[in-house]
Amino acid sequence: MDIFSHIKSVIGIILGLSITHLLRGAAKQIQHPGRSKPYWVHSMWSFYLFILLLHFWWWEFNLHDIKHWVFAEYLFVIIYIVIYYSVCALLYPDDLKDYKDYEDYFYSRRKWVFGILGFSYLMDIIDTLIKGEAYIHHYGIEYPIRNVSHFVLCMVAMKVNNRIFHSVLVITFIVYEFSYILRLF
């Protein structure tokens, strides 16, 4: 077994747990809608994370081009996917006993959600650099602008409690992510 197969396996396990957490959380809302009222903005952020995870898995395929791995790179990639799992876990807590509904929960935890999500965009830049300088240049100027602007918007989202802002932000992120994926792949 080559090192990439090993790394791919570990990434796949953590990625699978992340997607499972999102799907289980969404299924609980469908199974028991009376227990805790779903909130569409929260649900859309969950959908965005689902798309982001699928994009991540596709993006990470290019790790196979790295022929010589060092433990620091391996550890970094694992920490990077754990960052995504953390956001997924924050979106769907084990219970909502301390909150009225998902809307109340979402806004009370937005600093954590957007702080970690914002950090993931910075991690992504390092992850892309690990794949080589030629790889990052292949994606042009849009890639760093995307990551920096997403990071900045996440930092703003941590501070802003306005429902309209969060509604527009999640729709913008979803539309842009689909556009970005379709143009890249």
C-alpha cells in the first residue's frame, strides 16, 4: 500500500463521519419536526457544508501527485479534515434542550461555526500549497480571492446577528460554490 492510499483512507473515514453527522442531523429534523423547529438558514448552511465536503474530497484527489510525504504534511491534512468535522458537529448538537429551536441554537453558536469555517479557508490555502506551487497557480487569482473573501465574510458573520445578512450570506455561498465547482471541474 502506498502512502497516499493510507492518507486517503484516514481522510475518507473522517469525511464519512462528517457527512454522516450532517445527514443524521437532517434526518432527525425530518423524523421529529415537532421536537425542535428546523430553521431554513441553518439547514442551508448544513447543505453548504455537504457540498463543501464533496468538493473537498474531489479536491484532495490531487494529493496523489505528492510522491514524498512527511509526517507534518500528513498531520496537517488530517487536522484540516477534522476542522470540517468540527463544523458539522457544531451544526447538529446531540440535543437542543437549552435552546428554543435550531434558529436559537444557530445564532447562539454562530461565533464557533463561522470561526471554524473561516479557519478552514486559511487551511485550504496551505493544503493547496502542499500540492505544489504549480498546482496553486493552475487555479489563478480567483482561488486566493475566494478563500480570503470567504474568511473575511465568516469573520463578519461571527459578529453579525442579523437574520437577513445570514440569509443572503448562505445563499451567496451556495450559489458561488456551485458556480466554482462547475467552472473548475
